[in-house]
Amino acid sequence: MNTGIIPSTWSGYILSALRVITGLLFLAHGTTKFFTWPATDYFPAPVSLFSMMGVAGALEIVGGILIALGLFTRISAFVLAGMMAAAYFMAHAPASFFPIQNGGELAIMFCFVFLYLAATGPGPLSIDAKRAA
């Protein structure tokens, strides 16, 4: 029985849309670190691959692409959820207990969206779904 505004038959497609958008947003964090594109004040020059930010940027690029495509989604999302939890506790939590004060809201949001994708899978519009069929 569907009592919501959005038909429950759309849930898989909305999950796929959440995955694609999240992957593309995450990818942008990696491209700004390595290619300074799109340009931000946080990374005015490319980071070194062999730095902590470089490793994070590599995971953001590779993971963002895999998540957006829906390829190896569950394992990729699980790794990225862990990465974002570590990023929160290493970079944000020491500044303040409250995420609104320490700038960690996005890290928390990415962490839990990735955890959700690791649990649910990529949705029907994904390479993983096509490979399983």
C-alpha cells in the first residue's frame, strides 16, 4: 500500500539517482584536489599524491566514479564510509563537538549515504544491476 506522495515503485530509481549525484559530488572533491577544478579556496594548488590529502583525493576520484557508475558499489561505498568517518574524526571533531561549528556536516552526510549504499546496493540503474541480471 502506497500512502506517500511519491509512489513506492519509484524507490529503486530514486536510490539510483541518490547514488549518481553523491558519486559526482564526491568526485568533484577529488578533482579540485588534483586538478584545482572546479576551483576552490581550499585547494588553490594541486596536492601531492603521496600526502594524506593526495590519498583522500585519489579515493574521491576513483570512488566517486565507481559510485556514480554503480560499479562495485557495496565495497566502494563501505570503504568510502570509513574514509569519511576517519576524515570527520581527524579533521573536524577536534575543532568542536558540534558539526555545525566544526564544518563536518558534509563529511557526516557522505559517511551515512555511503553506509546506506553499502547496505542497500546501487539500485536498478547501475552497472552492478546489469551484471547481476
